Amino acid sequence: MKFKDCKLLGLRFDKCEPVGLSFEFKDSILDHSSFYQCKIGKTIFKDCKLQEVDFGGAQLGGVVFDNCDLFGAIFDNTFLEKADFRTAYNYQIDPESNRLKKAKFSLQGLPGLLNKYGIEIE
């Protein structure tokens, strides 16, 4: 399913039938939605607002977060191998409780990975 210019607040994508589940989101707002334990690898989120979205336990291998606001998004025990966060912002991801092998981040995104350690980056 493709969504463009949509406002999808608080939707429970985790309640969708998992067989063949596939999404693409562009210029959309998905604040307070849940992808808890969803298997949606290679999904593209482009220019989306994903504030306080629950990605806990989700399989997000190869997902692209292109220019997405992830303020307050939950990543806990999330499979993020080969995910692309290079242009995403406002995220907090604990490298110790998520699988990040070969995930892509920009230098500007380092605070979102190191925040829990209390490290100051200037």
C-alpha cells in the first residue's frame, strides 16, 4: 500500500494481517501510530513525521527513513540491519538493545545513538 500526503494519527498497523504486508509512505504524518512487531522490511518513509511511533520488536531491515522526524519514536529490540537513517532526525536509538548491523547514519545523527551514555558531542 502506498500512502501520500496522508494524516494517519494513532493507527495500529500492528493489527494488520501480516501476510504480504508492505507499505510506502510519502509526505505523511503517522504520529502515535504502532508498528509493534510488524515485519515491514524495505519500507520507505519519505518526508514523514513519525513522532512517538512504536517500532518496538519490529523487523525493519533495509527500511529507509528519508528526511523523517522520529522524535520520541520507540526502538526497542528492533531489527534495523541495513536501515537508512542518514537524513532522519530527532531519533534516540540504543545500539545495545537493537540490531544495527550495516545500518546507515550521518555524523549529525550520532547524538541519537550516544545520548544514553551522557557523551557531549560538539
